[in-house]
Amino acid sequence: MQHDPDRAFVPLNFERRPEDEMLRRAREFYAEMDRRRTTRHFSDRAVPRELIEHAIRTAGTAPSGAHQQPWTFVVVGDAGMKRIMREAAEEEERANYGGRMPPEWLHALAPLGTDAVKEHITTAPWVVVLFRQRHGVNADGSQRTHYYSTESCGIAAGLFIAAVHRMGLATLTHTPSPMGFLSELLQRPANEKPFLLMPVGYPAADARVPDLSRKPLDEISAWFE
Ligand code: IYR
């Protein structure tokens, strides 16, 4: 590696723990994350802005290609903007559910109970739209390549979802398709592409989730020991 001697390195601030404590923490974190569920049913109860700020800060700790941090989190709490976003998303989704998605896709979605109605966009107090910066823009307006921006944004989204769950709120990963209308509505620059829309709030008192189970460890891993 070509190490640039002018770039500072600092000691890693790493906390060593006894193995029994590591195992306890690993179990506790898994148990907490395994309680996370995606629900489509949100309460309109207000959520302090500071909580969303913290979820975004946590997402921003994600590793990224060449540490380029190729993400912008656009946060919408404005009721009028949420209504316009919902209308635009529902228009696209009506086309999707009404024939643009092939039968195989509709069949795969059937157990999740999704449809073209996107009530969560107007009900949840906050809608966070994660934009992926396809490339950076230098001070002179020229383009700077961003490496692995899709993977980077996926990791950041995962941390955002974990942060939201950990603080006691719910979110939903929604990918209205196509999503281009969000760039225009939210006035994003041309280098940014909408990646994921995540309403954040309390689940509704009568929130329901599909009766799903998760694949066990042996189905999601392969080991060479
Ligand atoms: N974008 C549509 C369809 C949809 C697709 C997948 I893959 C899902 O897991 C859920 C929905 C929608 O948001 O309804």
C-alpha cells in the first residue's frame, strides 16, 4: 500500500473485554435485534427531532468505500411535503401493482401484504430518504469517483435501522419504484440518487406484522474450520 506519511494515524481506541462478557453482549444484542420487525402501521405520535439526528449520526459511523461517506439523509417532517411524496409514490406503485411487476414478483410479495397504499409516508412523523452520492463533486465542479457507494449506503441503512430499533421506534424500508420523483421533490443535486425511503415513528397501537420466521444460522452461514 502506498502510505501517505503526511496523513495522521492515531492509536485505535479499542476496549478489550473478557470473553464471558463478550458472549453476554453478543447474545443480548442478537436478542434485541431479533425483536425488530418491519411494520407498515405507524402512529402519528410526535417524535423529537433529536432522536432522528442520533439515528443519522449512528448511520454516519458506517464504513464506506475510501471513507467517502457517499450518503445524504434527507429528513421530512413537513406534512405538506409528506402528502406530495405519498401521492407520487402511490402513483408509481399503482402502476407496479397494476401490471408493471410480473406475477412472480407479486406472488413473492403476497405474504407481506404490501399494496400501492403508502399510508406510512403521511402517518409517521418523520420520513427519512437516504440518497446515494453516485460520485462526489470537487470545488471546481468536476466529478470525483465514489467507490462502492451502493454497498456503503446499504451498510449505513443497516446501522440506521438498528439505531431506530434500539431507541424504541420503528421503521420500514420502502423503495418506491422508480424513485426519481424524490430527487426533484427534495431538490437533490444530480450526483445523488434516491436509495431508500424510511418512515420513522412509533408503531400504531394495533400495528400488525406478517407471521414470518427468520432463517436459522445453519441456513445463512457456511464454515471452514
Ligand atoms: N416497491 C413496491 C414493491 C415492493 C417490493 C419489494 I422486493 C418489497 O419487499 C416490498 C414491496 C412497494 O413498496 O410496495
